[in-house]
Amino acid sequence: MRYFYILSITSLFLFSCSKEEVNPTTTDNTIKTSGYNFEPSLLTCNLGDTIYFELGSTHNAIEVNEVNYNSNSSSPLLDGFQFGFGESGFFVANEYKTYYYVCAPHLPQMKARIVVE
């Protein structure tokens, strides 16, 4: 009888506990190139998010300031991010701001922004 009691309690415990499958909401923070465009052209993300750049062989990505962005200049921002032609790499959004970036040979069309909220 004691064995049955222990087995019943153990079974009840094992079957009453379940591991719930948790599917966290994931945000795709990947920036790719398509034709002469960055996709997406506007990425909104959170502070500390990692953004992955996956560039085509004829494209680069250079962070610029807002003035250079608006005037279609590829002059890099001091200490800004840069990814060379065809490179893939990561960038961590570590400031609340708008990051402006361009593809130097394909200005004025190929430029985009990352807004960190």
C-alpha cells in the first residue's frame, strides 16, 4: 500500500508539472540589400539590440551624420559603423538616436535609417 501511495504521488507530481513551450517574440533586425536599396530602409529597434548587416557584393554601409545624409554625402561619422563591400557583420544600437547610413557608390538613392527607441 505504501508503494502504491508513493507511486501515485510521484505520478501526480510528474504529470501535473509541464514545461510550457515559450516562443518569445523575435524581431528580425537584419538589413539586406536589394537592387539599389537597403531593406528595410527604416528599422526601428530597442536600445541594446543587435542589428545584422548582410550586404551585396557591390554595396557598403557607412554611418553618416544627419547633414551628410540629407546632402547625399558619404563622409563617415567619426567612430560610426562601417561595413565594406559585400561584408556581413553586427552592429549594437547603444544610443537612443537615429543612425543614418548610406551606400557610397549608390547615392543619392541608397540610404537608410535605424531609429533606436
